[in-house]
Amino acid sequence: MALDRERLRTYLLNLDRDILEDSIGFYTSEHLRMGGAYWTIGSLSALQRLDDSRKEEIVNWVLSCQKENGGFGGNVNHDVHINNTHYAVLILMMYGALDRLDKDRVVAYVQTLQHPDGSFSSDEWGESDLRFTYSALAVLKLLNRVDAVNLDKAVEHILRCRNFEGAFGAIPDAESHGAYTFCAVAALAVARRLDVLDADQLGYWLMERQVKGGGLNGRPEKLPDVCYSWWNLSTMAIIGRDHWIDKEGLTAFILQSQDLDGRGGIADRPGDEPDVFHTFFGLSALSLMGFSDLQRIDPVYALPAALLS
């Protein structure tokens, strides 16, 4: 099965036109716009179809979402969150507009999120798990300010979330999970501390996430999901164990998850409704496997690798 690039491009370009401003879908997804913009722009970048036709409009919108404390909301008039701050930085990088960002304010905001134990909150309300550690460190690294927080304490916290099989949970003593394992390993890569990992032990747990049909799941006994094609495979690439996966089977699973009869896009698994989240991570996983004519997405930063060279 082939990758229908033109159908995917059409799907991506029409995403913000498919949600009418007077519809329930517009209001229920309003707070997700920053993430949606990142996944859309990242998908177009992977397809090598991103152009500057809407650059000014999108960059100006992103910058308008920065609040007084330096963080970004998911949309105008929404509360700040470290994940949305991360998405904003990634979007500006893909458009070559990072010089328009007030970096000092962003760094100051991220500094306020670190706890004494090294962990990071998502926002002022205090929720904390490994997603926010990864986003915080990635933002600082992309702004060349990773020294602005206590890296040693951050690494200590990450290691407290490691379980007996070498994988990681969201918080200490939580069940190991593919997405949180990515957050842990990518954060350690940012901190240049991959030496603390047992790559073979972790690689084996990740390899075991591949199920019949080629897809990957996030935990034992769960269904495969296209997003874990990214979370798990990128983690294996970071630790040098991605050759342990049946890439032919995984490629087939992602391609079978395309919507070839409707609007386009990639779903979580074959036969389900497509969405931009799974479209981005499906394309990104294909890029890691060297799929034809896709721009390679970096496994640590989920950005076009060419931007980081």
C-alpha cells in the first residue's frame, strides 16, 4: 500500500476550514489549537509540503498566545501550559521565526515550574508528570538555555519513575507506558545523560510492544495505536535499538490506517476516524524508518532534523 501524499496534504490544509465557528466542534477544540497547529505544520513539513503562504498569519497568532508570565496558552485567552509553550516554540522554529520570540520571558516561566525534587509542573495549578519534564527541558534546549534549571535534580526525578523492566511511568511507582518512556528517554537525551540507561533492557521492553499485524502498543495487552509507532520507535532510535523492530510490519500498519475513501488523514488504527494527532505521529514514524521522500523528523525533538543541524 502506498502513502497518498496528495490526499494527506489536502486533509491537512483543510483542517481549520472543516470546523465552522458556530459549531460545537469549534468550541470543544478551541483550547487544543496550539497542539493542532504544531501537528499540522509538522505533518506538512514531513511531507515536504510546508510553504510560507500562511506564515505571517500563523506566527502572529502564536505570538498573541504568549501571556505576561512568558508561557503560552492553547489559544488566545486560554491559560498557559508548558505543553502549549513547547508547541509554540516548535512552530516558530519550523517557520524560522524564533528570533521574534521573547526568549527571556519563556525561560523565566519554565524556571517557575521546577519543583525542589527536580520534577516540573504543567502550569500554575501544579499537575506534574514526565510529559512536563520533557517539554520543559526541550524548550530550554531549543532556546540554548538548558542551564537555567537544575538538570541533576531533573535526572534524579526521571530515574525515580523507572520500573523494574527498564521502562518508565508517568510518576514514581506508576505503570510503565510507551509515551512516558519516550518523555523520560528524550529528556535524558536533552540532558546528555543517556548513560544512566540499560539500552538492551529497555529496548527489549519496547520491542515487545509490537503485536500481530505490525503495530505497537503502549502497554502489555493493549491494542496497537499509530501514535506508539512514534513514541516507541523514536525511543528505540534514541538508544540505538530501532533495528529490533519489524519495520516492514510497522510501515504496513501505519499505511493501512490511512483514510483513503474519505477526507484523508491517518487514524489510530485501520478502520477508525483519522485525526491530525495520529497523522503527524504516523508520518513521523514513517520518516524515522526512511520511508520514501519524507523529511526525517528528529527522534528527540520531533522537529525536522534539518533544522537542528
